[in-house]
Amino acid sequence: MFFFNKVNRYAKHNRRLKRLLIFVLTAAGLLYLLRSEYFQFPDVGNMEDGLGEASFDYNVNANLLDVETIPQVFGPSETAVLVMSATRQAALKNHLEQLLRFRPKHSPMPIIISQDGTTESVTHLATLYANSSANIFFIHHKNRTGVGSPAQKAAKNYFYISQHYKWALDRVFMEMGYKTVIITEDDLDIAEDFFSYFAATRRILLEDSSLWCISAWNDDDAASVTDRSKNDFGLYKTFPTSIHLPDSPVDFSKVNVDALMKGEYDINLVPILRNATLLSLEQLDGVLDTDTNYKIIC
């Protein structure tokens, strides 16, 4: 997910794409959390999260630039990749190898590994990869607040995930000075054109005030979820057969991304929705015409 810090825009003038319906709900929850305190420019060394004082442990080792020097080295206009991790050492290693394989060699984007919790195998792996000369860095969120509180019991692990996200985004935006960040998680697979996609869409994120994030995430591309031998568009296993990591990369610098700007997007979308064929959920079990647009009655 491509995320943008729009604090400066709001201060000067007085938040569309993580996972179909599930992503929309998740992103909305995250954005709500960020808006609650994120725009207040708190003192990160003494921050109230509603459940008591938060103590942030910023882990710095020999392979990590000091937090105070990072903005001067990189500058606020660059984009960083923020890798969210916690307990999955093997998944993190696989994800980092993909990022390094596809990251542009001519301009290696900084990769910041952020670990939540104290799983030693993950910490060890992150420190092995962290290397300032390779633009790979490691930050560590160890101290959790609100443990055992009613809110934590109700939200379970999502309570700690939200804390980690806010903490890591505060580090990247407020302390390191980045203007945009690509957020990934340790269990994600990325396509070969991953960086091309975000490089091309960064401009519309900056220019379109209605956009708060741009997503390349799709939860329906795994082989265990899709049956690509099917060519119909029924529900469940056959529905997302056309959605998967691309077989060949796309050069997004040659794609007209302006069509995604709100003005053009809305103008083109309205007639498509108006003229789409209306279907009920029951009718989705049949074979549908792939050249026809449909809208569903839920």
C-alpha cells in the first residue's frame, strides 16, 4: 500500500483500492486511527494513546543510521518501503529477498524493516539484512501498552497491530521526514513490476487531494484460493481466476495513470455503473459474459 502524509496540505488549506471489501474496512480503520492522534504532532517520546503513556524503544545497531541523521541523508521527498513484521522469520526472509530482487538497481529505494514484539529469530534476521550502504534499515517496536485492557481483549491481535502501524508510520513520516511510504507485510509476495507501479502512481497520490493511499494488494491471487483452469466468473474459487500476480511485468511509466485521477475516474465510472447489467447473488453461480459489466444486488 502506498501511503501519503498529507499533514502539510491540511495545515495550509484547512481520505479508493487493500482488499476488496475487507481491505476497505481495514484501511478505513487504520485511517481513522491515524487521524485521531497522527495529525496532532505529538511528542513521540511522551505520547498518550488513551491507555497510558507509551514508551517507544527505537532500536539502533551498527547497521542502522541514527534516526536524527536519516532525513538529512535521504531528504523528505523520497519514498521508503516500510516492511511490517512480527513473528514470522521465514516469511520475512522470503519477502525481503523479493524486494531486493525487484528493487531498481539504479536508484535503490530505502527499505525499513519494522518489527513488533521480541521474537528473537526475526530480530536476528532483520539485523543481518540491515545495512546502511545497501539502504536497508531496522526499527524495533518492543513496548506495548494497554495489555489486558477491555479494548485489547475485544480487538485481540489487531489491537497490537494498530499500535505497531501508528508507531512505525510516526517514525517514517515525523522523524525520518519521508513524504510517501510503501507499506508491505512480511507474508506478501510482490510482482516484478511492483516498483514500476508505485513509481508511476506516486504523482497522482500527491496531486489528487481525494486520495489517501494507493494499493497493489490482492488477497485472491494465491493458488489455494483460485482455480485458474476455470474461465467463468462464478463465486468462490472461480470468481478471482483473472486476478493474480502478472505473468509478465508491465511498464507502468507508459500507462496513462491520469485516468485514475478523481475528475477523470468519476466521469468514466458513472456511465459504466449506470449501464451495467443488474444481477442478484444467486445469478452469479452461472456463466457470465466477461465482456459485460455487472452490478450486484446484495
